[in-house]
Amino acid sequence: MKLYFSNECLGEIKNVNVEGMWVNGNIIPNKNIEKFKAFFAAIVNEENELVEANFNKEWLDDNNWYIIDNQKEKKGIVIPAVYPDGDIYWRWR
């Protein structure tokens, strides 16, 4: 599986598990993910509220996020939670 924002691949997802409505795994990021690091850090920070005005409004649009699965099918997701240790969590749209 691969994580995409718009037409940019951000990395490959391995070790996928399903826990209720949530899907998780480990992302092997590529260089395209660099510009999203502060965004993902803000999303996973449970101690501070996300200030949407600090980020590109396209990044906040669920319609721009999707997974390409191993059968090459595009499946929409809500904005994923990507942690610094490489864990990734998402829900299907």
C-alpha cells in the first residue's frame, strides 16, 4: 500500500492491521513527506488544538488523501495520523 496526497506518493505502508474503524501500519516515508512533517506533528499532538490557519487548506481536505492498495486500487481516507516513529493510522472514507 502507498499513502498519497493529491498526486504525490508520500511513502509505502507495511504491517497493516485493522482495529475497528481504524487501520494502522508503519510508513516508510519518501522525500515527498518532508513538507508535511509539521502538519502531521500538529495532527498527532494531543496536548494542543490543531490551528487550521497554520496549514495549507488543501492539506485539510479529506478528498485529497488516499491509499493505493496492493491491487492498484485508489481508496479514499480521512487525513491520516502519521507519528514520528513511523506509525500511521487512518479511516476509510
